[in-house]
Amino acid sequence: LTGPTIAPEAAGGVMTTALVASEDISIAKRLADTLSTPTLLLHAASDPEGAELWGAFKNVVALACGLVDGLKTIGTLGGDNLKAAIFSAGFKEGCILLPLLGARAEVAFGPAGLGDLYVTSTSPFGRNRTMGEKLGTGKNLEEALEEMTMVAEGVRAARMFRDRAIDQGIDIPFTKALNTLLDGDIGAEECCRRMVLLG
């Protein structure tokens, strides 16, 4: 079960969609039908690997989008235009990279792909967006991690996707730029600039 499900909203009865993925589509359909409620609308898919890959990659993009919020806080180039450019560059890289790692292309355009990517990258409840915001204000990785009260999986995911891409000879400039920031070699503005130039 994966998708754009911010916990306080889902628990509060806000209409929410999510994906139930199983290699056996009949099981996924049965679970989606059984577990759906008037406010939790579940869709079935037969690509659990794709759902898992998008579930991890969305955290990388959310970190990057959070950088923009941090830059906006300190009064530099952050804003909705920049966030949209970074969001689209990250989505584009996911659409290229994740099928090469085993995801089916169609997962990108449903709740587990674009839906989860959007809510994680924009919601004030998003842990990875919050982590990126701290980095965007100029904190280094260690300082930002120290301030987090919950785990932000995006740092680990960015490292994992970088390593898998290197192993398979796949070019991932968006994720590479974010890792360069996480390594402390560039600041948030330069990281954003590199990501936007990929668009």
C-alpha cells in the first residue's frame, strides 16, 4: 500500500487515494475493493517493485524541493517557480531511471508515482521536504539531521540511487547534484541551479 497519504489527513477523513500493488493483480484488486472506504479510495496494480522504487525516489525529489523552501526563508532565489522547475526535473529523472531499475513506466503517472511525489514535495508534513528546507537555509547535513525529530529517508535514498546508477552506468544528473550538496561540496543555490538546467 503506497501513495499520497499524509497520515493526519487520512486519519482525519480527508479523501485520499493510494495504490495496492501485488504481482498477482487479482489479489491487488481484491484488497483494493475490500479495504476501500468512502474516503480512502484504493487502486490496484501489478508492479510492487515499481511502487517501491517510486516510494523511495519521491523522497529524493522532496529533499530537493525543500531546498527551495529553505532558500525562500533566507530571502534568496526560492519560490514556487523554482520549486516547479525542480519538481519537474526530478520527475523526469525518475521516469528515465526507475524503468531501468525495474519499474513499469505506468506507475509514474498514478498515486504511487506522481501523486506521492507531489504531496511529499509540497506538504508541510513531509519529513523529506522539511529536511531539504533545513539544508536550504545553509545548514550542513549533520546539522540538519540533528534537528530532525523523525527519519528523513531521502538522504539514504539519494545515496542508494546514486550507487545503483553508477553500478549500471546510468547518468542521473539530478540525483548527482543533490548528492554533491549532501557531501558539502556545493550550496543549495548551486544545487538548484544545476537541477533546473536539466529541465
